[in-house]
Amino acid sequence: MLFYVKETTPLGQTQLSIPSLNNTKIIYEVVEATLTQSPEATLQPLMDYQAQYGTTLTNTPEDAPFLQNHNSFSQYFANLSGEDHIKAAKFYKTNKTIFDAVFNTNYDAIQGRAANQTQADFDFQLYRSLILRHKIAVLVTVGAGTFAATPPYDPIETTLSAAVAVVGIKKSSDFHKQIIDDVFRVVQVKLNNELGLNNRMANAPNAALTLTDNQATTLPFAVNAKNFSNTDSNVQKEFVQTYFTAKNKLNGFINQLNTAINWINNNVPLLTLSTITTVEVPATAPLNSFDTNAQVMQRFTFSLNHPNLSLVNATLQSDGQLNLKVKFVGNPTATSISSTLNYTYNDDFSSFSGSFPIEVSEEDPCVNMSAPVITAVNWECDSTTNEIAILISFTADGTGILVDGGSGSCVPTGLCYPVRLYFNGPGQPGWAIASNAYEVSLKSGTVNQGVVEITFNTSNGLKRFCISGKSAYESFLEHWAPFNYEWKVELMNQCNQRSNQVNL
């Protein structure tokens, strides 16, 4: 608590009543200020502080009023003598703690919360620290300058307090300029170069983000941010309100001090001071685009609200892109689902929510599939029907092989006759499909690993069956020997990826 005891207050014990604090009463004692050393020695620390402060001022337009006031104050204090000198020394000694605080407060020690968070583009620790430094600088300044800004004015006390207050205003103004230049508020998000629809606006014009079921998609991820502007005064975030409260307090104090400066100029001989310009926040601030970093990412929350969609992953990659993965759940009947990717952002300076339209489609099975592999071809005589059977052992990933013999005509590049039997021989233009000549079934295993069986379907039924005393292969050769054909088999999957061809 800081309160000002008027010079006319009688010596001895006095009681201070504070009605706004439940009529709290504080008893304090007023004593006569005495000097234990010369006025010059008593004031020397203040003169040293003023000299050090003077070395920080430049000839720039921003520093011009502060430099003029510093030179005027220095000249004024150097010419003090007699009772004025003693009065100034007693006044400084009595208020030394709050005056010296303007010069020696260690603002570098004022850090924002979570001091381990640092980034090049967004440094929320720095932002919080600047806001708090500005706030403390204003409080220290107003505390030390209360004597100057509070009538009735006194030539010595008002002038000395004003000299200290001007130094505090300069420090506060410097922090304010840093805030205006360096602090950014995140206000929008961009995903795949599309702006997010803040407040989840309906009838969105954005093109939907195209995603595939259970497949990770990498998307450019950025945010738009802006410096403080006047319109931010209504933002109900702790550090934004802290900044505007301190800024308004500083400007109110500057206006009060300027009244005192005008009084000094009119009532204190040989002293001419410049009034101080209030600090300003721009009316508007442009948007700047930044790649998203870890500090920003950890303040985002993503979600889906569709019963057949689940958000598997939404993480920031080292290259600043968003790795996004969504999958189907609950056995949806549709092969494609339209929904929204909802987001919420919240930090000490900004908060907003919105959405991106998304379209999630079934996973394309061909993306990660490879061609089937024939591992063996064997022959047998079926124990039930005595038909000649070609047994093809295979492996296949993904959705496996297509088990079908086909019928009718066929374009060789298509999926017809996916378990394909080719023949070639005299009078043929080349290898051709044995159309309508065979049947196919899965004899054992699954479409991913098993044995598929080919049996023959010919107009001459004898060619389908094993000959007594001969093996299946020997029977096949005897049936078809007059034609002198060559034969081979091939398997394929739904992506028209084809196995190795094996000659029979």
C-alpha cells in the first residue's frame, strides 16, 4: 500500500481510515525529517541516477522532450542553494525508496509464466514478460510521481518528483513501444492455405479438405496474427486487459503530470519543461502470417463430431506442417463422409474456435497393395469327380486375389478372367485367354494365402477327366497333345496388379 502524507500533517501518531476496505484503520507516526549528512551528499545518489539515465537518451524525435527535460532538471538541481537545497534533500531522503525504484527496479527479473517456453516466431513468455514489465513500470512511475501530480503544487517537491516521474514515463513508454512492435495475437488459422471459419460459420465457402480413411495426410499449417490495436481493448483475456489497464493508467498520469509541468513552467524561475506525449495504440493492425510452431500448436484442440469418424492424430511435424489422420468407425454405409474438423485456440492473449469442412473417403486399397505371387503349381485328379485339376498356390496382400474364371469375350488388359489361363500354339496369333474353357474355385485358405483350383469345362467332356492309370498332368497332355498347345496361368487382384506368369 502506498499513501501520501501531506507536508501539513502534524507530527506524532495519526490514524488512517480506509472505508473501501471495511473501514480498515492504520496508525502511523509522522516524524520530522532530519539530515545526517550534507544536502549535496544526501542528493548525490539521485544526481548519479539522473546522470546514468541521461546517457541512455538520444537525439531522436522520440527522445527529444525527455532529453530537454533531463537537461533542464539537471541544471535546476545544480543551482539549488540554501533552504531550497535542504528542503530538496529532506524530501528525497523521506521518499528515497519509491524515488530510487524508478531507477533501480530490475525489470529483467520479471518473467512471464512457464519461463521454459521460448520460440523464435512466437514467444509467449516474452509477451507476458513485456506486459508485466510495462505494468510494474507504470505502477512504480505513478507511485513516485504522485507528489508531482497531486495539488497543491510546491516548487521544490513538485519539481523533484516530476523529474523522477519523467524518467519512469520514459521507461514505461519504452516497454509500451516494445509491446506494440513485438507482441502478436493469434486470430486466425490456415490449413492447406484455407482460412479456418472462426465461430463455425454455416454455409462455408471453403473447399473441403480431402482425407482418406485411416491414412495420414500432411497439410501446410499456419496462423495469422496481429499486433495490438484499439479494437483489442474489448478482448477479455488476462494479459490483454493488463496491458490496456496499464496503458490507460499511464496516459492518465501523463495528463496529470503535464498539468504540473505547466504549473512549474509558470511558477518556477529559470525552468522550462516540455510536456509529455501520451502513448498510443494503433487504430488498426495488419495481419501477418506465421508458420505454426510448438508453442502455438499446444494451444490448439482439434475434434470431430460425426458418429462415424474418429480423429486418430493431429500433430505438428518438425517442418511446421500438420499431420492429420481420420478413420471410419461404427461401420458406416457410405463410402464417403462429409463433416467438419473443429478447432479451438486459447492462450493468454487470444481465444477463438471454428472449423474446416472435410471429406473423408474409403481408403483406396490399391495404394499399399502389391501384385499377387504364385508360389507353386500342382496337378491332381479330383477324388470325387475325377476331373483334371490345376492347383495354384499363392500369396496376396490387401484385398487378396479375385477368384473367378470369367466368361464371354474379354479385353486382355481388363479384370475379366482374373484367374487367367492362357494358351498358345499352331495357328494362333499369340497367347490368348482360354475363354469359357475352365472353371475356378478357392480350394483352400483365403484370398490372401491359399490354393485356387482350375478345372476344365469343354464341349468334349472326356478332356475334363483323368485317364485311368495316368496322373492328372499325363491325362492333360494326352487329351490336348494333338493341338500342341503351350499353357500358362496368371492371378490378379482388384487393382489389376498381376502375378508372375507360370508355364504349365
